[in-house]
Amino acid sequence: MPMLQPCLYKVAIRKLNELINEEIEVPSRDLRSEDNIKECSIQHFASLTVPLLKSFVKSRNPPKGKLPNKGSLAAAIAGDKNNLISMAYERRAIACQLSLEKPFSEQQMSR
């Protein structure tokens, strides 16, 4: 994954937590926590920018092939699965896979 991916992913998590905090008016929640992401609505994901949506999707469960366009909130609510909003929303309960990746293979580290 590109080096910016983890940074953009963290920004996406922070933005989603900010949106949740605004709705429930509980500013004490940790903005870095991924625990609250399952509570996000499809509207929360629609408010993210394309780079943040792409980073979220790729970090949770990267699809094979090219990612679709962002799409619209109305299309996502109507059930259109071929847009970034729907893809991100469907992956909200999947654990982030970034921490599982190693920057170098064991073979490269032994050189």
C-alpha cells in the first residue's frame, strides 16, 4: 500500500468519529478509536471525500480491480453497490488490515 494510505485512513477514522460525536453530543469519545465506526450511518460515509473513502475501503478489505466512483448518497441508499459510499459502509464492521501488513518480508530483513 502507498505510504499515505495509513495517514488517510486515520483521517477517515477521525472524521467519522467527529460526525458521531456531533450527533450524540459526546465530545469525550476518542477520535482515534475504531470502536465506534460500526455505529456510523451511510450518511456519515457519504460526507467523506473520495481519497478518504478509497483509503477506508482499501484498509478494511481491498477489492480486486479498480475502485468505482464515489456515487451519490441516494444511489447508495437505493442499494447501488457499485460506489465508494456503499463499499465503505459495508466494510465498517471489518477490522482494519493495515496493522497486519509488514513493510518488509522476512527475507529482506535478513539481508
